[in-house]
Amino acid sequence: MSAIPILTDKRINNTRRALTNALIALTLEKGYDALTVRDISERAGIGYATFFRHFSDKDSLLTEVLEGTLGEFLELIQPVLNDPERTVTLVFEHVKQNSDPVRVLLRTRNVSPLLPRIFAFSSQAMLETLKPNPKSLIPPEIAAHHMIVSILELIEWWLEHEMPYPPEHMGKIVNALIMQPARKLAFLER
Amino acid sequence: MSAIPILTDKRINNTRRALTNALIALTLEKGYDALTVRDISERAGIGYATFFRHFSDKDSLLTEVLEGTLGEFLELIQPVLNDPERTVTLVFEHVKQNSDPVRVLLRTRNVSPLLPRIFAFSSQAMLETLKPNPKSLIPPEIAAHHMIVSILELIEWWLEHEMPYPPEHMGKIVNALIMQPARKLAFLER
DNA sequence: GACTTTTGAGACATTGTGTATCATTTCTCG
DNA sequence: CGAGAAATGATACACAATGTCTCAAAAGTC
């Protein structure tokens, strides 16, 4: 008779890690849509049927990877939300150190509903922090959405161009080009 | 004996139009990735095999739709490139009148390489028009990319929220929030 | 109205998905 | 260390979707 199944079987951890690594590598090599479960399990060095013992399908594996990536992001920005300049630089540093999973995240936008949910969540958080200027031409939802999404677009540009400027420089650019104009135009001074 | 085959057979035009309409409608209903060729041909009211007499596959049909949509865009903005404010408003008016195909364009980003190509092309055009400020913190490629991409993100937001503000208002917002800051920060006064 | 071309319908080979089975390997825990 | 439990690999299978092909019928052109 045995105890309740344990969560730390080496074999399980190994195959799951092999699968996530294979998914990331292959997505960057030939694109997520072009991948088959066979491609992934071959690259991971596991049997085809074994794949389905861990994930119900390809999208399920992707979700696992993306949720991990996004979770790290949220933890990262939580404590420093009050200091925008510092936060932005921190984000670029984190992206640099995790560039592969972030690239996957950005290349699978249409597949996963995670990114839109993050946009909504972040915009909401921003609207609760800043006070809208009632006389502004620009609705606060638009300003908040613009800030979030434009930062992400700049991250994408930066990754696709092999990160030609250091994170601090990108932080300054983002603040000058996006954050400061949006705050000045749509919100009241704090 | 007959003449050279003619390009205006009613049957051909009808099936092609039915297919493009079906693709647009179904993509908005359940997403492009979830569609099968059978779905599309059923909705279009044509036989399954007939689909392949016009398009080699699903992506090929999508490309036809997107190229038409993008072609109209390029024609639209070509004559008025010198007047940014007017151009932006014009773009929003055009989007309003063609919202379904534009929605499809935005929802199939990962599938089609057309949008990235448009980004590159537009950025290039912008860089040839404006004079970079050599003393600026912000590289001109980043400023140009930011302008193009942010406008598109705002169009996407506008469409997803059922176009709550008129095109002129959106034009003013885009100019204040995106165009003017980017020009002021990264380029020399003209 | 004769002739040409497109269409619809069905059969077919091929590829990928997800499930099931069973012998073998690998791990955990006492 | 060694017994029992659990995960794995290999294979076979049913199913769904793709893209090709053929032929009779329908709809176009001139």
C-alpha cells in the first residue's frame, strides 16, 4: 500500500521540462502554428503518446509556458508600481534575461487569450492609481491602454532587433515617448 | 473555335465573392484558426472541391482578402501623407466604413506576413520624410515604428469597443498622444 | 442554340490528432 | 538495497481535415 501520489517524481519533471524547452525552441525556429505534437515530442526526446499524459493538446502546453512567463512578470512589477521609470527599466532587464519565452509570448498572441487579459488587468490597475483629468481630450481608458500596449510593442521591436540598446536606455525612451506624454495629457499631476 | 478565355465569367466572380464574404464572416464569428475549408465552402454555398479550384488553401484565400484591404489603405493615405492630422482622421473614417475586413486583418496578425511588411514600408516612408534630431535620446527608427504601430493599436482598441468616438476625435487623440510627442522628441522641426 | 467552362458530388490517399494497450524502464519509499 | 508503484516507449487504432481526381450536370459565353 502506498501513500498519496507524490509531486516530485524525477521522470515527470524531466519530461515536462523537456517539452516546454522543445516548444520554446521550435516556436522560435519555425513558428507555433507549423508545429505538430510529433515535432515537439521528437525534439524533447520523448514518445508521442507520452505527450498526452502531460498535456491535453499543443495549446495546453503553450498555456503552461505562457502562464509561467506572465506570472514572473506580475511578481516583478508588483512591488515597484509607484515608480514608473524604475519599473519600465526593470521590465526590460527581465525581458533581456528571459528573451526566449517572451518572444514566444509575443509570437502567439492570436492563439492565447492571456495577453489581452493582462492588458485589461494592467489598464485597470493604472486607472485606479492615476486621477483622470476631466477636461482632457483623451479618455483615460485610451491613455491607459495606449501606455500598456505601446510598451509591449517597443519590447517586441527591441527583441526583434536583437536588443541594440541597454535596458536603461529603453526605459528612458519609453518614459519620454509614451509615459510622460500620456500622463501629462490625460491625467492630473499627482 | 473560341477566343482567348475571358476573365469575367459570372460564375467565377460569384464563387470568389461568396468565399471571401464567408471567410470574413466566419473569422469574426469563431476565429480564423478554428475554421476549416469545409466550414468556409458550406457558408459560401459552394462545393468543397470547388474551393481548391480558386485557392490553393485557406491561407491563400485570406491573403486575397488582406491584400485587397491593405491596397485600399495604401491608396487612401498616399495623396495626403504631408498632412498628418488629416491623414489620421481619414484612416479612421476608412476603418469605420470597412470595419469587418479590418477586424480580420487585425485578428490574423500571426498568420499573415502582410502587416509586418506594411510596418516596415510605412516606417521607411516616414524616415525619408522627417529629419532625425541627432541630439535626441530616441533613435528615429524607434520613433517611426512607435507611431505606426501605436496608431494601429488604437484602431484595434476602437474597433473592439464598437467605435465609441467619431473619427475626427480619434484623429485628435492620435495626434496629441502619439504623433506630436514623437515628432517633437525625435525629429527636427520642419 | 451550339460550344466551352465551371460546378457539385463522391471516392481517394495522406497527414495529424487523441486514445488505448502492454511490456519495459525508472523512480520512490520502507 | 529491494519490492512495489508509476511513468515511459512503441504500436495500433478511430477519427477529422486536407488536397487531388473524375465525371455528369448546370450555367455561362459568343
